[in-house]
Amino acid sequence: GSGSRAGENRCVEAAEACTADSRCQGLRAEYVAQCLSWAALGDCPRARCRRALRRFFARAPPALTQALLFCPCASPACAERRRQTFVPACAYRGPGLAPPSCLEPLDTCERSRICRPRLLAFQASCAPVPRAPDGCPRDQGPRCLSAYAGLVGTVVTPNYVDNTSARVAPWCDCGASGNRHEECEAFRGLFTRNRCLDGAIRAFDSRWPPILQEHLEPQQGPKHSLMQVDGSPEGSSLLSVLPVLALQTLL
């Protein structure tokens, strides 16, 4: 039955919960259709695919979208399903066979009114603080995960890098970053060497299964989501903020 299957694979349970919710299922069907249409056309409509993903994470119940994105896994089968959640062949990977330098999506993000504020929000929401016992503010996890989800569908879309861990990274590396190598590593380190993000993803396990019931609660007034921000914070520069926050994650 569904219960035993979900017990073995919580990502199946998350998918079933989304399917049972008409709004979640409708928005998921929309991004799957957009992101898979390249299979017939021979070319990935990356912009349309990512736009549909942003709509999914902005408009579907957050409890359900986060359950799909962060469902805890104890097996490669579960982790592979989690890794494939948003059709990474189109939404995550770029047009080339090899990942580009991380400076490429970073520079594009800084010029984007959609991506830039989301990346700044992610940096701020997942940043460590010196005085916290483990370096991460208490109750930071949900805010950090929401900001991370806000990056899905942007040019710096992150994803799980394999099906044997919960490690995440954007589709890029720093092998060809030249004299901007330190800046490149600082950006990539926001994902690959961020103990607060790692801790938030691990802690999601403790919020399971109540997380799947949260979407049933009545809405409490207007919602302000980091994922729906389109403006750019005044006086903030990604290039100036990045090295500071990234280096903090290494401490």
C-alpha cells in the first residue's frame, strides 16, 4: 500500500501529497510539461522551464514544495528521485556537456532583477553567525530552505549533485575562473561549504511528517515570499557581499 511504499521512500510520499493537492499538482504538471517538451523538440526550452519552476515554488503550498525538494532519504533510489524532482536535464544543466565556470551564472545573476535579490536573500538567510553555538542561528533552518528554494528556476539553480548524499551545488565549477578564482570559490562555497544550509537540509527530517499537513492550515493574511521578490535591494552588491559571507562559512 501507499504507507509502506512511502515509508521506504519519503520522496514518494511527498509526490503523493502534491498529487492530492490540486494546486500543487497543477503547477507541477505545468513545469514538467515545459521542462520535458525538449525531448520531442530536441532542444531544452530552458527559460520557459525555469519560469514554470519559479511559479511552482512561489504559488504551490510551501509545505508541499519543500517536501518534494528536501524529502529525507536513506537510499540511493530515494535520493535519485529527489535529484530528479525538477527535471534537472533541462532546468539545472546548461546547454554544454561540461559545467561552465561559476562566474558565468554569477555574473548573469547580478544583472538579473529576478535572480539577484533571490541570491542576496539566500546569502542572508543561510549565513552563519559567530556567536551561535554551532555557528548557525537557532530557527534559521526554515528561512534558509525557503530562500534556497527561491533560487530554483534562476540562472544559479542548485540541485543535489548525486544520489548518495544531500550535497548541493549549482551547475558550474571553478576550473576556468582565471584571476577570479577566489571569487568563484566563494560563490560555489555558499552551497558546497555552508554548514548552516547543510544543517537546515538535515533538520528537515525532524519536521517530517507534520510538514505535509501544514498546507491544510488556513492562510493567515497576505504572504510575503522571498521567492516572489523581483526588485533589487538598494545599496547591495553581490560582488561585495559574496566573499564575506562565503568566507564565514569556512570558519
